[in-house]
Amino acid sequence: MGKLDVPWVRKEFPALEQTVNGQPAVFLDGPAGTQVPRQVIAAITQYFETSNANTCGAFATSRRSDAMLAEAHRAMADLVGCDADEIHFGPNMTTLTFALARAIGRDLGPGDEIVVTTLDHDANVSPWRALEERGVVVRQADIRVDDCTLDLDDLRAKINARTRVVAAGYASNAVGTINPVAEMVRLAHSAGALAFIDAVHYAPHGPIDVRALDCDFLACSPYKFFGPHTGVLYGKREHMLRLRAYKVRPAPDKLPDKWEVGTLMHENIAGVLAAVEYLAEVGRRSEAGPALVGRRAALARAYRAIQEHERGLAAQMLAGFLGIRGLKVYGITDPARLAERVPTFGVRLAGKSPLECAEFLGERGIFTWDGNYYALNLTERLGVEASGGLLRIGAVHYNTPAEIERMLAALEELAQS
Ligand SMILES: Cc1ncc(COP(=O)(O)O)c(C=O)c1O
């Protein structure tokens, strides 16, 4: 197992030095977007200073932009385990998913079905539901409410010979459950359907291997894994070549250009490249071994170290939550099942709304979220939507046991007030 160099990690993130009301800020808001290391900030600045241009021009800055974009595709390919031309950048995951769903929907109509799940963020629900206007039926696979895990029997029952796409999250952004995605892909393919994975919430926490999963599409958002605000879509080459993208006529038909419509936000993509390099650096520092390890191997090491650190934080959070009177954790609470979740917790405190809790913590410099964070299917299913949703407390690898201790002490104080 790797060992995360936490003091080094924290020094890389300038934002972590902020204070609120005289207290160091505690960023437990990572599920809505993480902070960025200084390499990312420098890469964005450097892009503007040295390379700012549109693509494919016969001059230096344009050529540097082309080279940076090519390397960013290779970096994201290393992160998810595919070829560079199967990576597509876009404004964010939601926009990319609407574009893909709309293109897939061109060939669908009455009699076709799509399956989503109750655990999903709405960015993996509404783009598919938009196809209902074409007569497509969207079904929703349910969860087991007691631990907020996917009900695989219900998923099996919802998939049939009419199913064209199974679209599901890798991990829940509200309660942290990791879905059995390989099994979901297998079920989709056995019915002849395509498998789309929303890996936005999983990407900061665990390694992704699209070839091993055999999924057809996978989307993620670099601003959730220490990069800037952008989206990334992996699409299997055969599908991305076959499907008809909505694009302008002069834009190339080759991959990935066909799907990267309009001018991309180059400076942010320079930041994505730096974010992947940062993660690889985490890996190179975390495990003894050959120093000259390649980027994908370094990323695998990084995730081993990140997972070990985060499981420690998750165990600490769970133990602390279970000791606070009136606090209910939604999701997996069995400490023996930490491998089935990421350290994102959806909780409620008796007698206090999630907003009151988030405000109380926020005044003490502890950043959390309240509401549904667009996981609307889930907050409705859990019956908490009308009363303010959940308080979400999400750790990533730059968080420390001391920060978790402060958050738990503040919640305890609120519970007793
Ligand atoms: C699980 C999940 N999927 C999708 C999204 C949407 O991502 P984006 O903001 O890049 O559109 C989010 C954002 O919160 C998310 O947490």
C-alpha cells in the first residue's frame, strides 16, 4: 500500500491556507468541486503568457496550443485508460452528456428504453429524459433505502430487449455509494444496450479503467479532481465514429474534433493536464519503486495512496457521526464496508435543517453543503427533498484527521445546542 505525503500535498494547495473568522478553513465541500494545486494555477497562467491562440494556425502560439491540447488528451487517456482520440473535452459533464444523449437519441423512438438509477446526479438523468419527447421510455432502477446501495435485482428487472442505454453513476455525489459498475455494464451489454458511466464523483477517489469496465462512455469533471472547471467524455472509438454529432460543417469528422464543438477553453485544458500531472506526482512520491514510472502507472500508485488515506478519514467520520446523538447517516455505515463507498456522507441532525447545520459549520470555517446537490431522484426517494435535503460532508485526499476532528466537534456542539 502507498503512503500519502499529506504535508507535501497540503503545501501544493494555496487555497487551504485561508482562514475564516480567525480559524483555518476546512474544505469538506470537495464533492461540489475541489481546490487546485499550484501546478494547475501556474499552467493556466503560463498558457496565457506563452500559448494563447486558436488551434491549427501556422504560427508559434497556435502550434503550442495544438501541442498542449494533444498532451492533455493523452493525460486524460492515461487517467481513464483509453486512447487519446477517445477523449473529448467540453464545458462540463452536463453539457457533454446532453450532446451525447441528443446524438444517440437521433436513432431512437417509441419502443426504445433507457435505464437510469435513483442514485444518479440529474446530469445523468435529464439528458436521457429529454429523449422522452421522441417517445423513448426512461426507467429508473431503485435503491435499497437502508444503505443507499443500488438494488441490482431491480436493475435486472428494468433492463430488457428494448433497452438501448443503461446510464449510471460510478459513485453517488450525495451519499458516497460506489456502484457495481462492471456488473452494470455487463447487464447492459447482455441486453444489447450501451453503457454510460458518470464518473464525476468517483474520479477524485479511485482509479478508472474504461477498458476493464468495457463501458461505452464515461464522463468526468476535472474540477472535481483538482483541476479547473471543464468536462471530459470518454467514448469508445467505434461509437464516436458511428454516431452523428451535432457539429458545424467545416469542423473535421475525425476524432476527437467531431465532438469538440466550437473553440474549447484552452487555458482550462492546460490546467487539466497539470491536474493529471499533479496526481501522477502524488503517485511517484507515495510508493517506493522504479523512479521513472510512466504516467498511468504513477496514477495507479496515487490512487492506492489516496484510497488508503481516505478510508482512514471515512472510518473516523463514521465513528464520530455514530457517536453524535440525533445524527442520522444516509448510506453505508458498516465500517467493514468502506471499500463500497467514498468519504462523502449525507447526514441529518434531528431538529436542525441541513441549511442551519451548513451555516453553523460555515461560520466556524468548515465548508459543507446542504440540499440535494442535483441528486434529486435520491433526495425524493429518501423523503428529505421537501425538508431541505441532506447535509453533505465530503473529504478528499488533502483533508486531515485534525480537520475531521474539528468538524465532528462542531457538529457535536450543534447537536447539544
Ligand atoms: C455525480 C455528478 N455527476 C455530474 C455532475 C455534473 O457535472 P458538471 O458540473 O461538470 O456538469 C456532478 C456535479 O456536481 C456530479 O456530482
